Amino acid sequence: MCPDHPGLPDGRDWSDRPVVEPSCPFTVDRPTMTQRWERLTFVHWPVDPEAVGRLLPPELAADTYDDRAWVSLVPFYMRVATPGGRAVPWASHFCETNVRTYVVDRRGRRGIWFFSLEAARLGAVLVARNGFRLPYLWASMTLTETGGPSGGLSGGPGEIRYECRRRWPGPRGTSSRVRIRIGPRYQPGELGPLDHFLTARWIVFSSTGSSHRAVRAHHEPWPLWRAHPEEIDDGLVRATGLLPLPGEPLAHYSPGVDVRIGRPER
């Protein structure tokens, strides 16, 4: 039950919802923009659902798997374009790192809640903060990859390293350093329900005061590779105040997907 979220159906066991499917259940025919999320790593930790719930607006509840909520660190490289495919020089290509959790709204829609999104382009930060009311912050970042065919990761195993240091707004200097070893690609049928629960998300929620929004993001199912954290020194997850449960985090790597972003829905 979710007594702190009166809009949700009473008496329902929220850990017993249908399994998340890897394919997007809708299309975005008239996107506000197109994006490519590439060279992306998911690093996931289980956390206390009650601790997550205290950080959410009343319109959302923590989504759980086996009675655990999850928080994820997701560094990657972003490419942004207009619906017609034109890039904007001051806001188009940059590294990004977000910290997120998994939620369900009053209508039973499952999606993502961002605690923070660091981006290396100030123009992109200003557009996202004003247009989508998302908690973007300006940061300095680097992404370095080694190994695999031709020295890159798009076709096979190797290593990828992400570094991030926050610049504005808020306290400067919060940082993250992650080094990941990439293993073999998951073959059809190898991904389980938890893998889909943590990666197959198609809606982003945001909230400012009494204004609440949902944005749809359509893309093909993630191509996922096995990933092992070789080094994690991360202050971005720590800045949320959440304490991951003991144990090594779960990780996935993807060379990327093309994404169609819908209009904010109130």
C-alpha cells in the first residue's frame, strides 16, 4: 500500500506490477527534438524505498523490484538536434551524467525521476531548466574509451572512463569518477526482468511547485553489453542523501540509441 500517495489505488501490492517490457509502448510522431544517447553506462544500486519516497513529490511513488527501490548513475555522450535533424552549435554535443530513480505516477505510469543532470554545455543546461523544468547543472566532463575494434567500444569489449565535476548552480566541486570494463553483448533471451526494470523506461517526470509534467521519450530497445565497475568514486549519488544497500552495483553498457522527445504534458 502507498498511504502517503492518496491518488494511488489503495490496497495494491506495488511490487507485484507487470514486468517492464523492453519495447516502447507508444510512438512520438511530432517530437520537439531528436537526440542520440551514446557510449552510455548504467550503474545501479538498491536503496530503501521509504528513503526514496521521502524525496519524491506526492504525485509519485517509488517503483520497486523485490521490495527494493533503485538509484542509478548514468554517464554518457549526448547529441541533440531539431526534429528536422539540424544541430544547434551551442547546445548540441556534450557529455552528460544523471542520477535517477524509478517511479510510478497516480495513473500507474512507470518512469524516471531525476535527482540531478550534469551537462558540459551551459546552453543546454539553461534550455532544459527553463523548458522542461529538469534539475540540470553545468559541469566539466570528460569521456575516454579504450580497447575494442579500432580503439573504440561500439563493436566490442574495452574500457570506458567518465569524469565529472559540478560548476553551477549549487555547491561547486561535487564530482564523479567512474571506470567501467565492457564485456560481451547480451544475446536475445539473456536479459532478465530486473535488467528491463532498470533500463526500459519511456517517461520522465518533473515537478515545480504545483506544476507537474511528464515527457515521453521513444527509442528502440536498448542494445546492452555486460559491464563491470573497475573504479567508482562518486559524489553525485552521495549528494542525494540516499545510502545504497551493501554489495557491488549492477552495471550495463550500451553504444546508444536514437531518441524522439515529446512535448511536456501537464
